Amino acid sequence: MDGNGRWAKKRMMPRVYGHKKGVDALREVIRACDELKVGFLTVFAFSSENWRRPAEEVSFLMGLFLQVLNSEIERMQRNNIRLKIIGSREKFSAELVAMIDDAERKTAANTGLCLTIAADYGGQWDITQATKALLRHAPEKLESYTPEDLIPYLAMNYAPDPDLFIRTGGEQRISNFLLWQLAYTELYFTDLAWPEFGRAELFDSIAWYQQRERRFGRISEQLSEDNA
Ligand code: IPE
Ligand code: MG
């Protein structure tokens, strides 16, 4: 969800205004995903590296996160949305951690869209924490570890790998998002800022996705055989 700050600046507004508008965009995208029966929506809200921002912006974002969790939980319940938060919680306030736990617990049995918010998340952090957990769990098998052995310990072990990655804001990079899980994901980049991204723009990205041929290392001719 990139481009909030620049979007606001262009309108002579403070960066945090862009973050507020970003929440509105997220609400619209969640609603559209729900309508389309998308199974999993994962959004990058705050990266491990975003702590490097000016203290006022960081503290505004933390406050916004707390406030949005608090105000949206009812709506999520009503809409059968299951909420998950991935990332390190070590630097969050006790109040925020309690709110996260509460929101996850309350929505755990919901069977609709699974919404994951990545906050203080980094793909490198994820792979490192999973490796530690695997080592702790099965140190004696170290020499025989396979990539599949790591998967149960990754933060998104409850979800399939993403089909489509969308980055708004004009940059064409992953910025330490789901590094492991994006191995075969289709990557979609748009110059639109996140506050400008909504239902119609989501549909455009999905139409683009539908034109991709996903070969997962095979050749084109093999795909129709597989489907037969
Ligand atoms: C994305 O927008 C939101 C967060 C990372 C919290 P930015 O804040 O990165 O906005 P730009 O990229 O500076 O415009
Ligand atoms: Mg940015």
C-alpha cells in the first residue's frame, strides 16, 4: 500500500492525511475482495524498516493502527472476515498487542475473507524466525532439511502462496515483503498512489492477472496436458 505520503504532499497536505485516506482505500479493497470471494488478502501496512521514519510519523501510524483495529472489528465480525496480523510484536505497545490478540481471537472462527495485515513485518525477518523455530524443533535433522520443512514455521503458514502481488505508488520492488511466498507470484505494479486505488483498480489488476500464463517452471505445452 505505497504512495500515501507523496499523494498527500501533492495536495499540499501533511503525509499523515495520506495515511488516513489509505485506510479508506483499504476498506474499499476489502469490500471488493469480499464480493469477489477472494480467499486471502494480505496487506503490507508497516515494514521492519519503517521504524526509521521520523518519530512523529511512526507514532501517528501506530495510533492509526490501534484506532482502526478498534473501530473496524465490529464490521469484520459482521462481514465474516478472519483477521490475522503477521510480523514481530516486540516493539509494539502493550495496548496494541492486546488489541491485536483480541481482534484475532474474536474473528478466528470466521469463514469469509482472511485478511492479513503485515505490521513490523519483513520477509527476511520471517525466514529468519522460521529457521530458528525449525532448528529448535528438529535440530537433529539439520542436514536433511528441505524447503518444505520451513513452510510450517513461516508467518503465513495458514495460507496458500499469493497468486497476485500489487504494488501501488510507482516503485517496482518488493521491499522485503513476503520474500519466500512470492516465489511464483504474478507481480503487478501501478503508478497510482494507494489512496487512489479502489474497486475499479483492483478489477484492472485482476484482469491483468487473468492474462498471465503461470508455468511454475514448466513449458507452455505441458499446461494443457495437466488440465486435461
Ligand atoms: C505507504 O505509503 C504506507 C506506509 C508505509 C505506512 P508511504 O508512507 O510509503 O507513502 P510514500 O511512499 O512516502 O508516498
Ligand atoms: Mg513509500
